[in-house]
Amino acid sequence: MKKKLLAGILSLAMVVSLTACGAKNETASSKAVSSAKSSASVASTKSSASAASTASSKTEGSDFNKLVEAAKGTEVSFYGWGGDDKLNAWLDEYFAKRLKDKYDITLKRVPMDIDKILSQLSGELQAGKKDGDIDMIWINGENFKTAKENNMLFGPFAETLPNFEAYINKDDKETYYDFAFPIDGYEAPYGKAQLVFFNDSKITPETPKNTDELLEFAKKYKGKVTYAALPDFTASAFVRNVIYDIVGYEQFADMKADKATVKAAIEPALEYLRKLNPYLWQEGKTFPSDNPAVTKMFADGELVMGMSYSAFGVATNIENGTFTDTTRTFQFDKGTIGNTNYIAIASNSGNSAGAQVAINEMMDPEVQADRYKVLRTIPVVQYEKLNDEQKKAFDSVDIGKGVISQAELLSKRLPEMPAGLVPIIEEIWNEEVVGK
């Protein structure tokens, strides 16, 4: 393990992710909270669980009971972005209670942005802290790549978990690659996200099906269309979707992470974005700070279109009165980018046994069905692997008004770019598109 990491350098390399992914950009950011353990007894139980876990971390699912026994009576911390109140409530009330009742594990949710999480973890590793405060981490994309390459994560563990083996689709590329970066068992799937657009059919009957139609749409509703400034997670995905629509996505799968190479490949899309600018809000001279700001502008009538990485989020906003009941979701004909967000374990976790048990439980079909119902998160379990009773739990979920069906979404799901290309594209966008 590399223990002499430079936190400052790492911070520059990190791209804040959502959900950590799409969900992060649908609500306001949260403040980091202290990760100090509440008592010496908790630290002691975490330490003993970690020791037991180390011996069994490379075992098959048949030894999962050893992890369950080691984790009993312990506390496991879950670090991740905390700006989604509905998700926070689900974790605190449903998932935490389930872990306590079923395994006698106490879940401690620690809301913190991913860059701060990795900075804290880096500091702990530099200091040689063996029983760290961070157990589970909500992560994906460039952040996962950074953490894995710097030996900041525990594993491999994912493929030893019973629910991973029983319910996760082994043919899904996202099971093994996160933004085209090999997972190698160092994180397990948490939820799926996919970019969608939305507008109000009473105000704008059109639903642009490609970038050409989007340009005409922006011209017709001049000043009432925009997207957030990059590196906002959702806006960055939108720019990559524009790139895909114009130049395709196949060439990026094995493209060298070289700025000149990337710029040459995406130049037609950059030219399109520059053409789009004059018809955007503030004529593209400036952009809203983040996607929650864009969503609020849409809800207030300042914009006629928005976007989200929460595929079914429009239904929630209709139900709570934020959006009108004539708001509807749409996609480009060629599809929209989707990704999976994951849970990893810190390499110096004080309770890696408890973390593995909790992550396994997150992949339980009953838990995934409840997430689907309450949070409207695209499930990570494979429907075909479920029994009839489990299928009924998913089939009975009403995903709400104004949204695209899961089947249609996934039929037009486009792969994410390699993680190393994402910050390069964001840098080029800031140089070549803003104010041009």
C-alpha cells in the first residue's frame, strides 16, 4: 500500500461524482460532518471486526457467515454525498433499521462530498492510521479510478458476496467497468442512473430528438434553454451526450487520454456548442453554477427545458408540486448516457466485515425493490434472476407520471466514456466553449 500520498495532488485529480452520481446534482450540496467515532467501545468492535474480515476477505460466498458473525454488534460508517433529503431518510429509516434488525449492525451515515472523503482518507493513510473512520464509500467514475490507482480501497470483495453472485448481471459491462475503468471487485453496484431531458408539454410541445432539433428548439425559445457550468456532473454528461450524438461514442472506448487527441475528436461537437451559445440563457456567456440551479430555473418558468441524471426524478417533482403534471421526460433518438454508482470500502476500514455485510444487503432484491419504489432509482439486480415473488415487488411499483419506462430507458442506454477522458473534456469545454 502506498502510504505517502499527497492529499493536495489527489484533490486536483478528483472529479466530484454523484448520482456519486446523478443524485448529487439534483439537490443542493451538503456540509461535511465530523467522522470521529463516538466512543472507544465502538472503535474496539470495529477493530475486531476488521481483523476477522481480513482473514476472510478473499473467501467465497459460502464463508459469508463468518463476516456476519464478525460484524455483529458493530458500527459501520457510510460516507457519501448527503444533499438528497429523501435518500438520507431512506438510509436512516429503512436501511439502517434493516441492518440493525437483521445483523445487529449500526449504520452511521456521514454526509460528505466525495473530494473531501478521499482527501480525509488520503490523510489517514499518510498518517498510517490502520483502523480508519471511513468504512463504506459512495463512489464512481474518476474518483474510483483515482482511489483504486492509489491503493486507497479494500478488496477485491464484490464477487465474494452472495447477493452479487445471485442477482447481479454478469453480462452487463457496468458490472466490471466503471467509466470504462476495471473494477476488479473493488466496488459493488449501488444504483443505476441515466441522463434524461424534460419540458412542459403545455409550454413547449416539441421534444428535441437530436442535437439538430435541440439547436432549433433553443432558437425558438431563445434565452430559455441552458445547462450548468462544467464540471457539474449532469452538465458534463450532457456535453458528452452532445459529443456522442455528433461524432459517435465508439472511438472513445480505447482513446488515449491525451488533450490534443481528445480535442481533435470532439471538435465538431465543440463547434456545435459554440453555435448553440447565442441562443442560450445569458447568450452562453455564463452558465448556472450547478444542475440544481437549472432545475429551479425551470420550475420557476425561467427556462423551458431541464435535464437530470435521475431518470424518474420528474415523477417525484410532479408529486411534490415542484413541476406541473404536464411535465414529461424525453431522450435523444440515439440514446442517452447512463452509469452505475457503486459502494467501495476504504483500504484502512475499521470494519470491513460490517461494510461487506451492509453492501451485500444493499444488493438484496427486497432492498432494491424498496429503493425503486421510494427513491425511483433504477435497480442493479437482474430481473431475470429474480423469483416470481421478487418480480412482483418490482412489477407493482408505479414509477409515476411524466417518465420514460425503464425498458425504454435501458434500450437507449449509452456507455460512459473512460474516466480519464472526462476531466480532459471538461477542461477543453471551459477553454473552447464558454463565452465563445
